[in-house]
Amino acid sequence: MRNNKKEVDRRRTFGIISHPDAGKTTLTEKLLLYGGAIQQAGAVKARKAERYATSDWMAVEKERGISVTTSVMKFNYRDFEINLLDTPGHQDFSEDTYRVLTAVDSALMVIDNAKGVELQTEKLMEVCRMRNTPIMTFINKLDREGMAPLDILDDIESKLQIECTPLSWPVGMGKRFKGVYNLYKKELHLFAPGGETRHREGILINDLSVSTLDEILGSQADELRADIELIEGVADPFDLGHYLKGNQTPVFFGSAINNFGVKEMLDAFVETAPAPGSRASVTRDVSPYEEPFSGFAFKIQANMNPAHRDRIAFIRICSGKFTRGMKAVHHRIGKDVTFSNATIFMANACENVAEAYPGDIIGIHNHGTIKIGDTFSEKELLKFCGIPNFAPEFFRKVILKNPMKAKHLQKGLTHLAEEGVVQVFRPVAGNDYILGAVGLLQFDITMARLTSEYGVDAVYEPVDYHVARWVASDDPKKMADFEQKNRSNIAVDAEGARAYLTTSEWQLDYCIKEWPGIAFNKTREISEKDLLFQK
């Protein structure tokens, strides 16, 4: 037990969230550099031509130069074991992005200095609020002209409703960018474009009034003094308790592509971000320090190696210790399983793992028996909460060009639905396949993967649905009456749950008023068909 506690306390499991082009993948690679996991990060400008980001492996990502799936990477920094989940940043991402945030203990938010908070970042914050996830913020691209630092902080606070506390402060920006002053350690770090900054030490300046500052920064010294005096007067001091409750975000400034400001942020992160905590189950909270093993599947990835048709379930360990060859109960199907070939990940590379602890992410080879949300444990019957499906915002109908491939289409869509790439609905009044997604790009990805991985030639076309809600009722008679009266709008998802599909929010509101005994749910807990969530 004592050894387990030490291992748990030194783990940090977090996801990186951002809007498209904020520099998230570049920052991810710099973090891996500090951990010694890679020796050279791919230059952003070279991603389409020469080499691709370490965390991007899918063909469509390489073609478009974007991240469209979630990578899991493990590395060491100082005496900490870090599990980093790099989520898709493209505006047309999938609900995989949302769900990954249910498997982490904290998040790192990356914001473009010139653009501030954008719509996708606001959506991701909504998911973080579901679990009060602690968030640290990195303002990127200070080597380019952008918004004034105080304006960015105001933008974050007003749009995301979270208190900002800067722990570093920039000295100028763009061509006048000289570096950052670390309020966390009272150090000045000087910027040199393209210079090696991984091992450069900061200049300790406890008193900003010293003449040394003028010698280093010239006329910008007084600007820094005025800025620090202002923020110390108006900004709330860093409060660890507020940060851990998700009410306050510590803010750092830098330039990921130049590897500047990253180390200061990483040092603060490992020292302040939470270690794995208790996880809620249907019956009780499960402590990471408990001896019996437990974990849940939050992601399924098919065909990481197309030659082997492999399917890997990503499992977050919640308690106990994983050891190779151990047995655990797969509670949804009520059977014992043996974990003989678990892997850990470093982007597109993976290796067998002999042992792992709470906070770690392991991959289990899966032949279709594991679904997202499934719980595994050694002894007690458990069902972990908070791994939901999210109502899709866009819909398309699948058109199969070769009817002889109908079974291949069904198999492909089943696998992709299990991954969470798209949601698949079958109207009760027809045989169509209706795809639902939270981002438009997922339809292109689905068609591309159906072709490359399942040999299916299919296209999609618009369909007159714009809103979906899962429906349920405690009154079976009322539910049956509702389904009969709204038969043309009822569909069944891949899990067999009933959903109401309609043309507009107005039509949804009208139906809700007409049927007060029916629950219309915006999220649905996976593998728990009747578990109701908020509208």
C-alpha cells in the first residue's frame, strides 16, 4: 500500500485543449522533449511536406496537417510520471475530444496570443466544468503581435467564467518580445529566437527595482515594473485550493515553437497539478490508494496497425496496481479477463507494460468485447460514472454505392461507433444509417476509414435532422405512446437506446412541452441505457 501511494502521488494525467492552430501539437512535442521521450520535434511548417507531428499518426491527419484523434503519451519529468492526452484541436473534432477530458485529472489550455478565446475552447470548458477539472493556461505565440496581455486575461475571464492568475508575465511581444518574468520563482527568462532554451537558467530578480533590470531590458524595464505593479494590485493571488476546484487558472506566457516559457509552465504544472484522485462509481467513490485494481475504458481505437486489424481499448487505471497477466472482471459481460498483452503509449509507438498504477493509461487488445464506459475490477462490482455520449450537432445519411458490401458497411460503422468517431442511428421507420457527429470533419473521416479499413465505397448526403436527444420515461405506457405518436422521429443508436431526432430546437421545445412525462437528454451514460443525465 505504501509503495502504491508513492507511485500514485507522483503521477500527473492531463489533457491538452485548445482551438485550432493555437499551437497545441507543437507544445505537446516540446513537453515530450523535456521528458526525453523524443529527440527532435517536427517543425509545424514541415508537417505536410517532410515529417508529421509525433502525436499525429492517422493518414487523414498527415494529409490535412491536423490532429483528428486523441493520442496518449507517457514520459518522465523530474521525479514525476506524466500521462499526456493530446486531444484534437480542429474545429470539426469528435466527441472523442470531450470524452478524453473525463479520463484526466487536469487540463492544460493553450490560447493563441492573437486570437484569444474562441468557440471551440468554450465548448471544451463546458466539459471540464462537468467534473470541475483544474485548468492551467499557456498563452502561446508571444513572438508574434497579438492582444495585450491584460486584454487576453479579461477575454478568458469573461468568456470562460474562470478567474485568471498570471504566474509569468511577458516583456513586450512580437519584434519587441524580450522574454518573460516568472512571478512563480521571481526569475527573468530572456528570449532568443531559434535559440536552445531547454537548459537555459533564468536570472533571479527578487526586487524589480534593481538597476540590473535596466541593463538587461533597457526602456522595457520600466514597462515590466508598471505591468507587475498593476497585476499584483488587480489580479487575485494564486490559490491552490481554487485552482484544484476549477475556479482559478494559473496563466503562463511563451512561444511553443521557440520552446520558450514551456519549462517554467511545466515546472509549475508538476508541482501544483493534482495527482490521481477518487473516482465516482454508481455505488461509491473509489480511492486511488485502494489495493484492488479497477479501471474503465474511455476510448477504443481500431486499426492503429491496419495490417493486423487491431482494436485497442484505452483503459484509465483508477485504483490498485496493474501487473501483466493479472485477471479482472469485465463487469458489463460478467466474465473474467486476463490482461496478458497490455501496452503503454508514446504517440505512435507502444511497448508492453509489466506494471502500471492509478492515473496511467494502458491499452488492451480488444476483439469487439470492450466498449467505451466498461469497468474492470478485481473484486467488487463497480460501474464508473461520467463517461457520456454527447448529443450530435450534425447529421448525414450514408449511401452505399455497392450493395454487395452491406455487411462490410455494418461492421465498419459498428466499429467506428464503438470508437466514438461518429454516432450511428437507425430510424425505427426505415433501414437508413444516420450518422451523427459534433463536428463536420468526422463525416469525411468516417468515409475515408470505411474505404481504407473496410473496403466500403460509400458517400454521405444531407438529411433533415438538426437536433437529437435521448428519450426515456419511468412510465412504460407513456413511453410506448410517445414512440407511436412520433414514430418518424424515433431512431435507435448503436447501444440500442432510443433517440428523438428532429429538425430544429423550436420543434424540440414544442415536443418537450407536449410530453411532460418524457425525459429528453443531451448526454447519455455509455453502457447504462436508462441512466438519465441533464437535459
